[in-house]
Amino acid sequence: MKTVANLVLRCVYPADHQHTVNPESLLKNVQLYTLDSNDVKCLFALEFFEKTLRENQDVASLCQIIQHLGYENEVFSFIVSYTLLRGMQ
């Protein structure tokens, strides 16, 4: 999970994706990874977050992923919030 969190913080999204964080402007002298549309689809899949929560995996890394992917992304933030609340029931 930590590896996925580190990757998310250092990736460049495809041009057709609405993700607003541009790591090139934030990270200098760090190797960035370009994600294809399938990679992005997997990262934003609700099943990924549900499984991670259900299996009680590395919560700190999951928080990093959610924080990064949810930045200025209201739809994603709503979906993850709903998933978290549903999981607490």
C-alpha cells in the first residue's frame, strides 16, 4: 500500500483526466511516472478503497492516496466519504 501511495504522489495523469494536481510543478528533481487511462481507472475504483478498508490495510498510506486524489475533486471526495461512512455502519 505504501508503494501505491508513493506512486500516486509522483504520477502524471493522462491529458483527458480531470485530476488537477500537477506534480511537475510541485516536485523538482523527482522521477515522475505517467499513468495510462487503465491505471487511473484502477486507482479511482471504489472497489480498491472498499477492499483496503475491509482488510484493514495500511491506513496512513490510504489517507495519503485519498488526500492526493481528492484534492479539488468534489466527485471523488463525495464517493470516498460515502464509502467511509458506509464502512463505519
